[in-house]
Amino acid sequence: MHIIIVGGGGVGYQLAYNLSEQQLDVVVIEKNEEKARRFRESLDVMVLESNGASAAALELAGIKNADMLIAVTDLDEVNIIACILANQYGVNQIVCRIRNPEHMDDNYGISPKKLGISCVINPEKVAAMEISKMLHFPEASEIEYFAQGKVLMLGMTVGEEAEITGIPLHKLPIYSEIIIVGISKPNGKFIIPDGNDIIESGSKIYLLGKSKSLKDVSMLLHRKETLVSQVTILGGGMVGRQLALLLEESRQTFKIKLIEKDRKRCEELCRELKNTLVLQGDVTEYAILKEEDLGNTDAVIAVAGDDRNNIVSALLAQRFGVNKIICEVKKPQYVSVYNTLGIHSLINPRMLAAAHILRLTRQEEVVALSMIQGEKAEVLELVLPETARVANKMIKDSHFPRGMVIGSIVRGDEIIIPGGETVLLPNDHLIIFLLPQVAKKLKHYYYAANH
């Protein structure tokens, strides 16, 4: 598969990293010298230091033989032009990052379909949707639904007095309905465990199972239930705006307050948001947050657009005793800072956008794909073909590699937490947790034998 990525920013880098791990043929077009050098020095991909909206550059990148073009620069206009050119060259799959919704407005006769664009991605909107889910399930630092909501994955931090510490996983009382598919240990090591591994307090664990079974698991982790009704959004940028709009439309009633430093932006938000109190102020100033009674809010969302400002805002929210703090993080190196501070609910818009796009590069059997925030792991849902090598075999006889585990099987209306004796049947929906370096081995086991 020959894939061209236009744009070497955060989303482009994440995509190139994951696609190169799958040993796909990747070409990156990036005109910034420093960004281009980063790709050359750290990834096994071809890099062209040029303008991705140029037909000449695209031809050098092999556009005539490309299976997919992904345009993810910070400029909508460049992305749209690159996609129009790709359509003219007959590229089958075309993905376009568009931040301003007006650039794809049917009212003006402009639509992705007319331009040949297969998928439009807006990282900020995707991030806002993830934050909204976390507010509806506040005990979790990460949440993802699979199989039309029947299966749920939660990322949760284990409390000091949790009942599940010090016990081998296969002996836990929850093991029949819930499986722990990943553990991030306090020392930062990430593992996909087997039944003999033991959980330490302070670890972050990833649980997968029936949605109704996971709703009571927080008591075993020694975490207090958090109910969110009052939300304070710190930052009125694109993520903050999208989140406020989503919460206003939610079935659950939220009292929403948004604090933004720029006066002009506040005026724009006041005109657009109908049920949100918009206030002007610096979200990194203690006096401002005290004046706005931050201590009486249930959840603080730090999305000021700058990692350092978000860290300061999160620290201040901790001082005010806020129970639920969710932070946007753009640079992966800041994840360890948040973890040290005890803040585990992190949103990386670039990684979320990359996960949405990566699903399109997988085989047609893949229904959904998510990347674990701050960890090097993936969760995907796929439909098992009749011709797959593991179809009609027991899991213990399938010889799956370390770093790949089937967390749940959805078979019709039945949800199965599998064991070694479980037989994999054609058309099963499998929820699989795996490390990126194992992803390239998936087709050997799960996809149709002729792939």
C-alpha cells in the first residue's frame, strides 16, 4: 500500500510512525526544513521537502500509483488543494484535515463528495467528543465504546486501598465478565498482561467488558463516584468551543462556564453559545479562578491551546479541590509531567485524529480503531472472515504472539469474555488490544487468507 502524507506536524508524524511500523510504503511531503529533518532522522519513510499542494511534488511522491493521500497540514486551503489534485490523479482514498467547517459547507456548493474526499477529519472536534464521553463517565481517564455500545473500554487509575491489588489477575472476582487488557505501571512500563500478572496501586489499568458490568468496577479500585453537572472550560479555542456546543446539545443537563483571555474571541463565543456563561480572564491566574468560584465546579477542562498553560491551570484546579480535571496535551513529552502531578485524564487531538485515519488503512474487516492516550497500544474491532486462519479454532491453538489479546467477542446479542478454550467463529466481532509492533502480524491471523 502506497500512502502519501501531506503535512509533517503532530498528526502527520503520528500517522507516519504507525504506518511505518506496519511496514507500509509511506512518503511524507513537508516544506519546513526542521520538521522534514525530524522524519528523516527518526522514521523509516521517504521525505520530500516541498509544498504538498503542488502537482510536481505529488508526482515526485508517486501520486500516480498512490492508494491513499492524507492531507493534514495546519492550513485547510493547502489540504483541500492537495486533495483536489489527488482526485484528479485517481487516488482511491483521500483524507482531508479541515478545521474550519465553512470550508466544507453544502450551502456554498462545496462538499467532500464533490471534491472526491473520502473522509474529513477535524482533530479539535474529535477531541471535544472524547472529552464529552469522559464527562458522562467521570471515574475513567479514558473511555471507548465498541460493538455499537455493547462493549466498553475504560482506563482507570488504581487507588492505594483498591481490592484488586496484589492478586493474580485470573483470581480476581471480576474476571468472568471483565478483562484487564493493559497495565501502565507506576514506573512507566506498559504491558499487556496474562493471568499471572499482579496490579500495583498507582497503576493505570485498561478494562474491557460488558458496558453494564463496568459501571460498578470503580468501587473495587477504591475510587469515589464523581457526578458531573457543573463544568468549567478553561480556554475558548476550537476545542473549548466544540465542547461547549456538544454539552449544550447533550441530553444530560450541564451548567457550563467558559473562561477565555481574548476579548474578541469572547464576543464571538457569546454570539454562538446559547446556554454557556462566557467570561473573559486569564486561566493561569489564581485570582481569576478564585473569583469565578472554581472550587465549586465538578469538572475542569483545560484546553487553553498551550501545554504549559494547561499544566498551570490544572495545578490551580487541584488547589481548589476539583474532583475531575481533563487536560488537552499536544506534546507527548508532557504526558509524564501530568502523570507526576496525578492528572491522568489527558486528551491528545492529534493522536485521536490519527487513530480515526489509521482505521482507513487497515483491511475492510476493521470496524473501529482507537489509540491509547499516552501509551503505545491500540484497540481495534474487526469482523472475523470465514477464510481467516484462526476461524473455527480455539484461542489456545491459535498461537497468538505476546502483545496481542482478544478482550471481548460479540456474537449476535452475546458478549463473551474469552478464555483459552473459546472457539473463534466466522462473523464474530473481536475486540483486540495490541502493541503497535504486533499490528503488522494481524493479517496472518485474522484477515482473509488471500490478503
